[in-house]
Amino acid sequence: MGIPNILSVCRILLIPVFLWVYLTAGTPGGFLLAAGILLISGLTDLLDGWIARRFHMVTALGRVLDPVADKLTQAAVCTGLAIRYPQLTFLLVIFILKELLMLIGGFKLLRKNRDIAGARWFGKLYTFVFYVITLFVVGHQGLSEQTVMILLLITAGFMVFSFAMYIPMFLRLNKKGTASEDESAPADPAQK
């Protein structure tokens, strides 16, 4: 199993804890606790990847488990925000559409035995922006609805940008069958 995979499992186990704390929070302390859980999840994501690369602990299981933990966490955050702010359901809809299209494209490439590599800088940038903004929104319930809307529109913009940057890679891979490190698609269908 290894430490990186254990950390990924811990992130998955934190998902229902985060949702319960966030959706039942009624005081500033409750919202800060939810943000703290989300922060721990995000830091664990950074840590498991660093440990896996630094100590040569990258495994086939980890290549699946890490992106699954990422996507489940992001889906939980988007779902929680959509429940708390129903007018912001668009973020959840965009997230679901992006992930479904990435999944379909990834499976298509895998069926053709295309060479697929890890996440690119724009996927990592989107993930960073997602965590920073959602941590702020989750932890600060005194924000106006307009401020929350603007922050989540920024998140949605980065989400769409990340997806759009992957499209040419998928098209090249689908046409050629291989790609260089700079042109490669996500490590698996669930990758950022």
C-alpha cells in the first residue's frame, strides 16, 4: 500500500467528514473547522505526490487512487457549495461536464493504447486556484453572495481553461498515438 496510497485513502475518508461538518455548521467555528478539514485534504494531496516521487513510491494503484481522491474531493466541495448556495449550482454542473468529457476522452485514448502521461501545469494551476478560493468561501460565511459568486466564477473560469488546454492534447494523441512529455494527456481518465 505505501504511505502515498495511505494518504490518498485518508483524503477519501475525509470527504464525508468535510461534507457533514460543512453542511451542519452553524457558527463561524464550524465553518472554520470545515475549511481546516479541506486544507488538510489539500496538503495531504501535495504530500502524497511529493513522497511518491521523492522516494520512488509511485505505484499503479497510486496512479488511480490519487486522481480519484482529487476528483471525489472536488466533487464533494462543489456539491457542498451548491447545497449552501443553490444559485451557484453552475460550478457543480461545469465540474461534472468537465470530468465526464475528460473521462470519455481518456477511455477512448486508453482503448487505442495511446501513451498517456501525467497532469500538466494548467491542471495543477486550476487545482491550486480551486483549493485557495473554496477554502476562503467555506471558511468565511460572512461573505456577501455577490463576493461568493465572483470567486466561484473565477474558479469556474480556471476549470474551463484547464479543460480547454487539454483538448488539443487529446486530439493530437487520438490522431498520432503518442505525445511528448509537454504534449501528453492526463495519466488516467480521472486526472486533472
